Amino acid sequence: MRNYYAAIQFWSYALLVVCLCPLAVLLGTYMDWPLGAAPLLLLTLPTILAAVSSPRICYWTITVLSVCACFAEVLFRTDISEVNPTYVLSILSAAVLIGMTLLIDLYVGKLQKTISQFDAQNDELVRRLYESQKEITPGFDNTNSLAETADTELDDPSDTSPTEKDVNYPLLLLTLQDIGRRISTNQSNESLIPTVISTAKASLQCEHCQVYLWDSKSRALKNPLPVRSRDKLDYRPDPNQGVAAWVIENRQIVMRNDADQDYRLKRILEEDPHMPDAIAPLTVGSELIGLLIIDKVDLDSPTIGRLIYILSNIYALGIKNSQLFKRIEEMASRDGLTGLLNHATFQEKLQKLTKTADAQSTTLSIIMSDIDHFKTFNDSFGHQAGDFVLKEVARIWKTVMPENAIVARYGGEEFIGVLLDHEYSQAMQIAEDLRETLENFPILFEGQQLQVTASFGVTEYRHPASTTNEFVRIADEYLYKAKESGRNQVVGMAPNSTRKPST
């Protein structure tokens, strides 16, 4: 335990949480937010990062510090005497932080359990291979020694071909170790799937290999990568018929030579004449991850079946780990209420977009919005109504904005969007569409019609903003001009215009 607490990583997160506490107090006081709101906004990201990258005892300690910050805010808020303090939101904020840590803890625990099971299976396999290698010596009868280490479905126990005796098991184990290392270091499907394909080709010495991922909701197989000419196969797995459907249902490897000899598969093979040499399910426990499709491989090799089985298990764990990592990344980058990007992620993406715009002279525009009189929804109908309004406004933003736009909840009831390759006039039109949609379609909450309007500020990059900070600041200035001018309107300034901002 002392070693954990002595780690620089732990003290970095702890120092970050402690430094964010006074900032949360200042933000809550300045913005007149309820107790607990500012600590939740500022401490969510470091708490999640600690949970993802630190030992269990460390990230729970960080979570406790964050929870304490939610309640410690009441001691330092200078405006707390002006209102009747309530601890409901502080308790809710603490519950959200604890809940996120518990969720990540659950996923990490399941993943570690799965990896432990695989390690145990791998150790058992190594032990059996070692015992078999010892038995393959002159003067010993090794007719069935290798067959005892294989699945009876994959090998004939009476097979004593000299090729099997010549298998270099130490080299095979080193190859599997290298594959496991390469798979574990790739955390995204964009880099993981090519690694799976390349290592499968090298290990199995096959010409073609493809991976199809299984979508349990739509019950469809999807190729996560564009098919290149050198990887192209005539065969496309159909999850509803043929050999692929049988593999999905039975979760067993099917090789073409086995299918020719198995009366149960002959009929299916007749319906699927273009079946490749082997199809293996990628499974973790009882969950199907996808299919590994192999073609132009030496099916006469005595170890090919066992090697495909081992590789498919390694690949399935790697892909599942990648999916869990992506899900955790999404949780850390998204606003929990609206599903839009959070403030920190938006700033990171905006920095990259402005650098690209400077380098390639592309056009960027910003639309910034603030819901008019949002506090009245909380005061008149309760905070649940306010949360519902935020969700509906976010849904409208996602519907009206172009697909390539970057949309985020900037903070509180403020929303912001960056339009790629959109000039000022186009951004003004989209902002006006957003304003009219909000105004003309009342939001229905528990039988009550809530009339929601918003004010908008619009600006274009380099006209006049030349930096990222100026880009956002100018849009914010126009937003407040819209609010000062009566709300429910769009304010901006055309590029190269010297007159006052116009609606």
C-alpha cells in the first residue's frame, strides 16, 4: 500500500483535485451555481482518469477526495449566507462521482478476471506442451502424446505423422507471446485490427485473412476496415445462413476439410460453396465478438486447428479490451447529461481545428448559444425539468447541425458548435434555424409545455479572431450582445465589417 501511495501518478491526481477545489468555489460563487455543481464539473475528469490509470486503492482515495470537495464547498462559498443552503446537489454530485468509479471498477474487474482465466488456460497449455516435448525423445512411444494435448474435434488421436514430431514448440510459444504483446499495446480498432490480420497471416502462413465484428443489436457482421485489394475475399459471411451462421450459433471453429467429412455440415456447405478454408468465432466467455476468416492456408498441417483456436482467443480478448477502452474514453469525453462533448474535449478538438485551418487556409465558424431565462425552469418546475430542457436542446442541436460539426455543452446552459468549411453567412443561417426550431417547437415535460428560446453569437475564424481563445471570446461577446438586446436572437458581424454587430 505504501508503494502505491508513493507513486508520482497518485500524488499528481491528488494535487490536481486539491488545486481544483478553490477553483470550484470561485466558479460556483461567480456563476451562482447550486452547491455541488462546480465540483462535479471540475472533478469528474480527474476522477475518471485516476480510475482508468491507477491501482484500485489509489483511485478510490482520489474519489474520496473528490467527494469531500463536493461537501467542503459549503465552508468557503461567500454567497452561501444569501440563500438557504441545501445539500441535495452536493449529495447527488458525490453519488455521481462514486457511481462512475464503481462502474469503471466493475468493468476493470471483469476484464482482469477474463485475463486471469486466459492466463490460467495459457499456463495449462504451456504445461501440456512441455510434457509432450519431454516425451518426444528416442526410445519412447509418443504415438498419442501430442494428441492428448489437442481437442478431439481438431486432431485424430491416431495421427503419428513425422510432421507433428518436428513442431518447434518453443518457437511457437515465443510467437504467441509476441502476438499477445502486440495485441495488448493497441487500444483502438483502427490499429488493432490490422495487427490481428498481419499476425494471423504470419503465424498461420495464409494468404487471406479478415475480421468481422458482431453487432448484437442489429445481429449483423461488419468489417471495421476498408477492404484492400490484397485482402479482398470473394467470400462474405452471412449471419443468417451458411457456415458463418452455424459458427455464430454454435461458437465452434469450422475448417473446410472437416466440413467435407461431417455429415452435419455437408448440407450447410452445399448452401455456402465459397466457404474459405477456416472460420473461427472470436468469443470472450459467452459473448461473441466477431469472426476470424482464414483462406489459402495449409489445412494438412497437424497444428493448424489448435493454432487457430489459440489465436482466436487472444484476438477476442484484445478486441474486447479495445472496446472497453473506447467506451471508457467516451465516458470521459462526453457530458453525462446531454451526451455532447464536454468543455475540456471541445477545447482540445478546437485547438486541432484552428491549427489545421491555419495550415490549410480552411474556413471555421462558431455558433455559441445560451438558453434564455433557464433558471426559471428550475425554479418553476424543478431541476428535473431543467435537465429535460438541456437534453432536448442538445437533441435539437445534434439534429440541426451538420454531421461534421463539433457540438459541445460549454457549461451550464451554454452550448457551442464549430462548423467546418462554413463561412459566416452559412453559420448565421444555421444559428437562425436553431433559434426558430427552439422557438416554434415547445418542449413537453410531464404534460406541461415549456416555451424555450435561446440567444446566439456567431463569428468566423480569422475574421477577426486570430487565436483559439479570441475565436471563442468573440462569439461569447456577440452572445451577450444578443441577450442584452432582448434575447431570442442571433448576433454576429460579417467579415471585414467595421459597423456595429447586427442581428
